[in-house]
Amino acid sequence: ILNPLKAKKEMDMGLRHNKTDKTDAYHLALIQRLYHHPINQLQSQTYKQLNALSRFYDQLTTDLVMAKNRLHQALQSTFPEIENLFSSAKGKNYWQIVVRYPHCDLVRREDKKQLINWLMSLKGIAFKHALRTADKLIE
């Protein structure tokens, strides 16, 4: 296997003008004989699998970023204030709130006591924290 650009440059040294498959094959053989390019070793199957897994991981990462961007865009159009109500670390509780209240009108329809009770059912949220969060959401 020879780099196509390198092969073209080496073949152009002979100033060939007629380009056919037959002359290309002849010149490639001649280049190999003159320059003794090293013979490429075949990659092991493990290396090929690792490359495939790496490409798959990169694709998943790209897909995840695109999905997060779409979600962020959707939240900006339905409930833009919700991102400002919470710290930058958006944990499980944040996403549970977003799932339950993807639009600000859904919070307005909810009774404050029901909202506080539901927030207290989330892991790690006590009454005072639920009360502050409910007030932020209603505001």
C-alpha cells in the first residue's frame, strides 16, 4: 500500500503524460523497485475492533451533545427561567422537575401544597428546601 500523493509525485518525476491503468500499474511497480517502499503490515483484528469501538464512542458522544443541545433549545422555548433557578450542577432532581414541569404553565396550574409535597418526595429535599424551590418555580 502506497500513499497516493507520494506515488503521484514519484511517478511525475518520470514526466509521464499518458495516463492509463496499464501505465499506472507499470510505474507503480517501477517505483517500488527503485525506492523499496516498506511493505505494510496487516493490522491485528484486536486493533481493528478497538478502532471500530473508538469510532462508535465518538459517534455516541456527538449524538449526546446534539441531544443535549436540542433539549436545551426546547427548554429555552418552553420554560427558559428553570435553568436560572438551579445551580450549574443539574442533577437527578433537576431533570425530574423538568420532566414533570416542562412548561411554566404546568407549575402555575399546580397547587403550592401539592408542589411542595411532590418536591419533598424527591431524594434529598426536605421541607424548607422544597418550600424555597416551589417559591422559585412559581415566581
